[in-house]
Amino acid sequence: MTKTIAVLGPEGTFSDLAAKMITKDDDHIIYRDTIEDVLKTVGTQATHALVPIENALDGFIYRTLDGIYEHTLSIHADIKISIDYALVGLIDGPEDIQRIFVQFAAKAQTQSFLNTLENVSVIVTESNMVSHHHILSQGDAAIVPLHISTPDFPYRKTLSDPNVLNETRFVLLSRRVHQIPEGPLKVSVIVKPESDRPGLLYDILSVFKTHDINLVSIMSRPMKTTMGRYIFFLEMEGTLHNRQEIEIALKTISASATVTVLGYYGSITL
């Protein structure tokens, strides 16, 4: 089936790079300015979305977690790519920087470097390519993906640390529930408790221990209705063979909470 995949644009972003790694010849890629715009496109202009969900250095991306839930999207697969940055500028050296443009996730991943700069205004953008375009029109410097940091800039410095693994995990989303793949699985769910009480989270987590299910992550996100009330984003490891145990565990939890399965999915290996 031909896919139209919405990604965080413009062309040249890490999202675009990841999408081009998994598309076929007859697939199409369309670009949107923000993660929210990407997710809203699914079901209208696009059949799928590919968005970053987690970074090895900075953890989960809240805009993606919230958007998947709010737009009732399903996860089909995930893909990891290495993330490398460069500082580029229309300058002679870092001492000449007055303003530096950096995408919100890139800022978190390069914060230790940014902390070495004094008297510099950090301007946060929605995408790495927006940072790139700003520097072309407004001067000074930007942090951009290494794969687009051409030698044309007077100043160019690679920010990648060979001793630090910096990967970003992307998820492929759509509105269609897909067939469960064979082999290793990840299962992502949203748990929305019906009420708050002492021991609630303990009771939820203990279910996975009882059924010998490896829970690999848990993130709390505000319900956005009442202060102090949260939903939980959970990810667990599984296989096609222990799917029944996972479903029993989720049914047990659903006795006191609303459980939304975001997907049983595998990883795309490059």
C-alpha cells in the first residue's frame, strides 16, 4: 500500500532522514512545521506520521506522547537513528556569537555545550531546518544536523561526542490498527485511572510483575482537566507468544482504569 507520511519539516530534518530510510519508491513524504501539525495531518492529507518520541540523552518527547493520545493514533513501528550535530555560523569563531538558533530537542541534547557560551541569546525553533534557514537570513550561528552542515559556512564545529550514544527513536503512526508482527514486540498503552487513591500506581505496576512482563518505561502526563491528576504512558516488551499474558494483565488493570492500547509493534532495522 502506498503511504503518504507526514514528518517534521522542512526537508533535511532528522525526521525526514528517518522517513527516507523506510519509504518505498511509490511512497510520499509531506512536511509540516510542528509535531502537532504532523499528527493532525494523519487521516486527511497523510496516511501516516513519523515523529520523534524518545532521545537517548533527553528522554521522552512530551509533545509526541500527548499528541498520540489526543489524536487517538496507533503505533505501527519504531526506528532508531544516530543523532549528530554541528555548530555552524557566519562568524570566525564561537567568541563572535551573539545569537544562536537551536531546535527545542536539539537544545536539550546539546545543553552542556550551550552552557560554555557566555552572553549568547539562545533562540529556540520548531525544527533543525528552521534553525538552518534562520542563520542564512539573520546571521550569527545555529546548531544543525551534521548531515546538512555543509563546509560553506565560515565556521563549522562538530558537536558529536564519540563517547556518548545519542540516538533518537521515531514512531510510525496511523489511524489504522495493523497486524501484530511476529518476533520481539513492544507494546505501548495509555492508562487513565478512574480515581486517585493511595497505592494506585503500585497496584498497576504489580500486575506486570505478577504476569512476568518486562515494563521498560512509564511516563506520567497531566490529564489537563484537574491539577494533580495524571494518565500514564507505559511501554513493555513482549513476543507474539506472551501476548495472552499481556492482554490478561491489561484486562486486570482495566478494572480500575481506562486502558488504551496504542499498538503492538516491532522495530524497523536499518
